Amino acid sequence: MTEPETLVFSASEWVPNHPFLPVLAYRAVFPPEEDDRAAAFERRFGAAGWRGLWRNGVFAYQHYHSGAHEVLGIAGGEAELLIGGPTGARLSVRAGDCLVLPAGTGHRRLSASGDFLVVGGYPPGQHADILTTEATIDQLAAIEALPVPESDPLYGADGPLVTIWRRAAARA
């Protein structure tokens, strides 16, 4: 089991970020020998109960979601992302890596290889909106109220996300 890096972001200009849950960055979940990383991410996410799976990239504009936490499995290529809003952190990702962004976390693609491919998804019962302006009071409340998922998108109910995020929520 790959243990994730944790990254915490405070509000960044108009991007709220999450008030207490960290971004999780899992590195090299799937090795280069994995023939079809996209299918492998889809199998893992689906087995963990994460839904609304899609294949695409990451938008080149800064945005966040108020209605869902989001998993991003890097299935192909590499990219440099800006995570945490306009004053956040540059994060290099490559095929086999995986990010879990708590609701409210700003993200955008700064650059990417031509073969950059992401598999994304959301916890059951959550639905991603795409927000590009300052959050309203209701959106901030929705971000804070979203429950911690019952399972880590990679490792299920016993995965690191569940422990790390529940601990963070209990301290909030």
C-alpha cells in the first residue's frame, strides 16, 4: 500500500480550499509495466465504491468543486498542476500517481505532455460542480459539511484516506 503525501492549503485569493482536509498525493501507485493504467485506476476506484468515473485531463483554468471530493488517477503522461488556488503549490505528476482533492481545493493544469490522461471520480452520493468564482456562504458550508468518504479510492475502507481525513475532521 502506498502512503500518500499530505498537503494543506489555506484560502488562496478567491479559491476557498478545504478548511481542514488535506490533499493526498499517492506516488507510483501503478508501475510503468502496467499495460493499461486507465483501466487499472477504474477497477480500483470502482471496487472502492467511487462513482461518476471519467477519462480526460485537468482543465487549464483554476477551478474547484463544492459538491464533491475528487480523485485524479494519472493514467498516462505527465503534467505540472497548480493545486491550492492561485497562490498554491506547483505539483508534478506522472503516470501511476494519484491525487485526492477534498472539496474546495483549487486545481488547474499548467503544462502537460501530449499523452497526459486522467481517470477521475467521486465518492458515492457526491456530485461535482465546476466553480470559477469566489464561493458563496452556502457553498463554503457545503464544502465543510461534505462527509469523509467511507473508503479510500485506491485501498478501500482500510486505506490511508479514511484514517487521515477522519483524524483531520476530528481535530477541526
